[in-house]
Amino acid sequence: MSLRARIVVRRESFRLGVTLGVDAGQVVALLGPNGAGKSTVLAALAGLLRPDEGRIVLDDVVLVDTERGVHLPPQRRQVGMVVQDYLLFPHMSALENVAFGLRARGTPREAAHVEAMAWLDRMGADALSRRRPRELSGGQAQRIALARALVVRPRLLLLDEPLAALDAGTRPVVRADLRRHLKAFDGCTVVVTHDPLEALVLGDRIVVLEHGTIVQEGPPGELARHPRTDYVARLVGLNLLRGEAHGQVATVGADAAVALAHEAAGPVHVAFPPSAVTLSLHRPHGSARNTWPGRVADVEQHGDLVRITVDGPVPLLADVTPLAVAELALAPGSEVWSAVKATEVAVYPA
Amino acid sequence: MDAASSAAESRTTVEVRGTVTVLAAASLTGSFEQLGDRLEEAYPGLDVVFSFGPSSGLVEQVIAGAPADLLATADTRTMAAAVEGGVVEGEPVVFARNTLTLVVPAGNPGDVHGLDDLGREELRVALCEPQVPCGAATERLLETGGIQAEPDTLATDVKEATALVSLGEVDAAVVYVTDAVTEGDAVETIEVPQAAEVVNDYPVALVRGGPNPEAARLVVEAIIGDLGQGILAEAGFLGP
Amino acid sequence: MSPATAARPADARVPVGLLVPSLVGLALMLLPLAGLAARAPWTRLPDILGSEDVLTSLRLSLATSTVTTVLCVACGVPLAWLLARTTLPGRAILRGLITVPLVLPPVIGGVALLVAFGRTGLVGEWLYETFGLSLPFTTAGVVVAQSFVAMPFLVVAVEGALRTTDRRFEDVAATLGASGWTTFRRVTLPSVAPGVLAGAVLCWARALGEFGATITFAGSFPGTTQTLPLAAYGAINRGDAETAIGLSLVMVAVSIAILVTLRKRWVSGR
């Protein structure tokens, strides 16, 4: 039981080409910046969009096969969808919303309402049954929308930015709740998000989509440790460089050298966290350190620390204390030297 | 013995009954309705049904095959269109004539005495637009009199022009004698000698393929007979 | 409750730039009505309104306008849906054609109806020969004439409402398994209900006041096709302007009554 999908969509200035696989019970988080094509993938899976090329098979049922001209309409796919602003039908109560799918498929009103009520109970939302959507908070609406999608027993659940409409305060609680429900769901789930934390929390596997192509996929830990694109690196909060390794040195950026803690060869990714960077006004001398000259481009508060963006042969982010900023009189335009210990640098094949 | 019963006498061998549908020009509203009532009194089985409207519209209806028995228009030009359209049975018969007259609001605020005054710039004058029967007649009248009128407004309907006079919106208008009669005291009539030369003939004709030609012929006879003529004369129409 | 929430909203003074034109517009609408009321034969009014002919015209007007509205809603809503939701070719032209009755002089509309549906007309001939059905001079003909001039109001209002509703609701309904018809019935239609109602009211009012197309296509037969506007016309031609004014007041009163009753729903949009 699983989802296997190959989707190609061609637009004027954009080309989407992805191959996706989700096993039953698994949650795949589709992560990427805006415009990457994530929502397009969901629309194709739901049947709201015809791919130009592709084949989608869900639990041995062919939903789409462009070569044979197969394209099942959304009604005939066993797909449930929860969208960013939930889109609960405004003129129906929460209960009627949840019962909608059942009634649309022929279940009589009474039976549908009973089953819908059971689901609301399971969601802890039974008290909300009579309320209209406009009387619900964001978190409540999300639960109703989820119940509405699950009540028709879909084999594939699609969630489009499920937490984006919530304020930062409620998000963590709802996120944890959502994770519980997704874990209990026995079908395949694809969650689309631009928030890395959401992807890390909800997903068993993360697929990173940029400009219509998958640039990296794997378990959350893998991504966090070994990002392969700037975007992912930024997301997980790492500095990422690309270069050629020869022995214990790698040449990166504009002909700068990085000393490595162990030997490597060939094209590599070089990554280190901003907290591993120390800044000074003069070239430091010392053991096994990588040092590069640069110029401060930006100074920004980042939690308790200050994040400095440094331009130069090795562009990077450095997290330093406010005290250091004051002592070094760091401001945009200041000349600085960055230093990172070789032992703090992670190297992995590109 | 009045006209209706004498007509009845001559028809004792034929029972006239059923519905007769008459399409007639709007200016015939009052008089034809009266005539219809009298005929229905004389012939209990007879139902005369009228639809009054603008003559051109009536002709369109007949040409489009609407089920009517009689057509009575406000001038021969519109009737000619019907004849040309092949919807008329036999020859149209002129049953009345309408002449024009000059009307002014009660009190004659514009101090109008004749058609010549219509050329005065400072006067507010209403005339029927040339496309309607009243307007065509007005044009002919002014031509024969060699008068250059400067109308401030052209009415699409002769009733409109009449209303403007009775409301005092214009100082003078040229309308039918029959319209002046219906307005009563609200307007004053100024007789125009040349008017006798410009006359609108009102023809009536049987519609080809009409549902009740027998009874329709009776109605035509009543219109051109004493009964109809008496009613029409009261309304201000001239005889044919 | 904090003082802020207990206070009334900030003093909403009407900007002069809006107030003045509104008053001018209002005057334009109301003064002629006042004029009508001033010339009305108030003492004779009960007699006029109680007369058989007037009551017949009133009944006929109400009946035909209502039937027209029902017909226009039944046909106009699907038509509006077609225009707003499908990608049929030629929609733009279709949209333009539908608004033609709005600019066509009603009498011309009546002539056009005759050409199409008269006994010798394009469709009328076939109707007559096959079913013996003839529309001119019948009450059904009145409904046809009124529908011709009033349907555009409904289609335009509903299409406008459909365009502003979020199509994604319909997408969600589809993923939940609803067929096209179920989606239309339970999701789309309720969301445009205020638009449909507003359109229906305009449609009804236009049908009630329709004159030119009716008199040209259906004629002015008391009892079958002589609606209130046609009865007023007849009264004027009879020389009885007072009755005509009285009839006009009846139309105004009826319209106001219906519109006020529906206003709450129309404006609040529930």
C-alpha cells in the first residue's frame, strides 16, 4: 500500500519534474521556498490539475497515466485534502462540514451525522459541532478541516501549509496535536510547508523542492547534518560551501582554502554552524584554524546573539555576542577576519 | 330605432357571436371602447376585444401572424404597410378623419393666435415627431402654410405633446382635435383654417385569416354606420 | 469589558464629498415620485383601485412578474454558472449578447420577439404548426416579453457573485467526493444566494414595469395581457390621466412593499 508518483508540469517560465514515493503510514514533508512548485504537486495528486506528463498510482489504483490518457477526477480518488485557510463551508455548521463528504457519497443524513460526531469526538472537538466556521479559532478550524478530510477514509492525505494560518503562539500546540493525528493515520500523507521546523516535526521523510526539482531528500536528521543546497543550509542554520578536496584541504569559493579535520577527495560540501565562527580585526595566528578576510555586510539580532553576514572570498554567517560586536566596533563595511576550527567543519561528498 | 338594432334587424338570419379581436390606434381608445360596449349590449353572444397601441406596432403584430380580426390605424401610411405585407383582406375603408389644431395652456400664457406664432423664438413649442402619424400631418400642415416652426421638443406620442400643454410646460403644440377634446378645460384650442386641408384618414381593414370574419364584418359596419359615426363625432373626429 | 470595546466606533461623520452627491441622487429619485403623489387623485383613489379592471391588471402584473422571475432564475442561474465557471469558447461574445436587451429600446425588443416567436416567426411558426401554440396576445407571451428584458439583470448579478466566490471551495468539495451537481447545490449556490436574490428582485421589478416589449409582442388585452403599465397607457389615451397616475402609484406602492420586505436579506446577505 503506497503512493508512487511521477509528475511533470510545464508552464511558461517554470518546469516541475518530481518523482515521489510515500509508504502507507508514512508522512512525507515537501519543503521548499515559495514558487518551488509544492502546491502544484499537491494539486496534481488531488486531481485538481492535469500534469503534462506523469503517472500516479495509489494503492494499486492508477490515478493518472498520461501515456494512456488516464486521469481520475478528484471525486474518484481516495484523497483527502486540508488547505492553508481550511475552507470550511461557511454556511454549514462544523458537524455538517464534517458530514459533507459522507453525504456527498450517498450516506443518509442521520448516519452521516453520527459518524461525523464520532470523529469530532476523536479530535476533541465535539463541543464545537454546532458552531459556524466563522465562530471557530484557527486551531479549532484546523481540527474540523482534518476531521472533514479523514471521515471519508482517504488513502492519501494532503496537507497544504496546515499551520501557516495560525499565530506563533498556538502553532506549537497544534503542531504537536497534528503529529499525533498523522501518526494514527494509516494511509500515506504528504505535508507541504515552507517552515523547516514544521517539516522536521511532522515528517518521517523530508523532500526538498527548489525551482521545480527535488534537490535533496531524506530523514530529518540527515538534512540537518548534511544540507546540499544553500536554501536547506539556511533552513537548518548552517554555513554551506562547495569545493574540491585534496587530502586535508579543500578549495572553496574564490580560491580560498579550508583545512579539514580528516582526508577527503573530489567534489565536497563543507558545512559549519555560525556559532563556530570567531571574528577579529587582525589575522589570527593559531592552531589548525581556517582564516579568511572579509567585510561586514549586515548586523542583525538573532536571539541572544548577533548574526553577522560577512562578504568576501568565503561568504558566511557568524553568531557573536553583543559584547564582541561592541569591542570590535562591528558595523556594515568593517573589515574583519573570520576563523573556524578545522574540527568544527563537516565535510561530505557533494 | 337606433343604428345597432337596425343592424341587428338586417342580420336576423345570421347569429353573430363569438369574439372579435380589434387592433386599433391608441387615439381611438375612448370611442372604440364605447362602441364595443354598445355592440355587446345589442348582441349578447358577441365579445369585442380591443388592443390599443401605436399604429406601427399593431401592423408589426399583424404581419407576424397575430390572431386578430380587424386593424384600425391612425393614418393610411401605416395601413399601406399592412396591405403591402399581404395581411389585409379586401380593401381598407376610411371610417373617420382627424384634423389638427393648435392648442395652448389655459390662459394662453404665450399669447398665441395662429400658426405663424410657432416661428417665434421665445415660445416653447412641442410638435409630434415626423415618424408618427400626427407628426407627418403636422409637417404637411406647416408646409402648406409655408410656416417655419422651431419646435423645442418633438414628442414621440401625440399624448405626450398634449400632456406638455396641459401641464403648462410648453406654450403651444399642434395635436389632433380629438386630443384637445379629451383635455377639456386644461387647454384652449386655437382654430387653424388651413387644418381642413391636412387630414389624417383613419382606415379600418379586415385581417386576412382572422378567426371570426363574420362578426368582424358586423363590427366594421357598425364603425362606418350611424352608431360608430355618432360616437366618433362626439370625440372630435370628422366623418370619412 | 474594557473602555475601548464599550465605546462606540469612532465618530463617523459623512464626508461632504460623499454627502452632497448622495443627496442629489436621492432628490433625483424621490422628487418625481413626490410629483406623482402631488398630482394623485387621492379622493378618487379608493374607487380607482377598487375597480374590477384595475384589480385585474394588478393580479395579472403580479402573476406575470412572479412567473417571469421564477423562469429567469431557473434558466439564468445555470447560464451565469456557464459564463463564470466554464471555459466554453465564445463566452465573451455570449456575455455581450445577453446584455443587449438592456440597451435595446423595448419596442424594438418587442418587434424582435415577434420575428422570432410570432406565428410566422423563426421559431413561432414551428411552435404553431406542431403544437398549435401561439404566443402573441397570450399571457404566456407577456411572460416571454418580460423575461426577455429582465433576464439580463439576473444573469449579470449572479455571474458577478459567482466570480467573487472562492473556487477552491468547489475544489475541496470535489476531493470530498461531491459530484458537480452536488457541489453546485450544496456549496456554490448557497454562497451566491445573496447575489441570486438581488438579481431576482431587480428582475421582478423590471418585469413589473415593462411596457414596450409587452405591448408590441403581447398586445394590450384587458384580463390577459394588459398589465398595470399597459392599463396606465390605456387610461391616458382615454383621456383619464388621473387613473393613470393612480395606477402608477399602485406600482410604486407594490414595488416598495416587496423591496422593503426583502431588503433585510438583500443587504445583510444572509
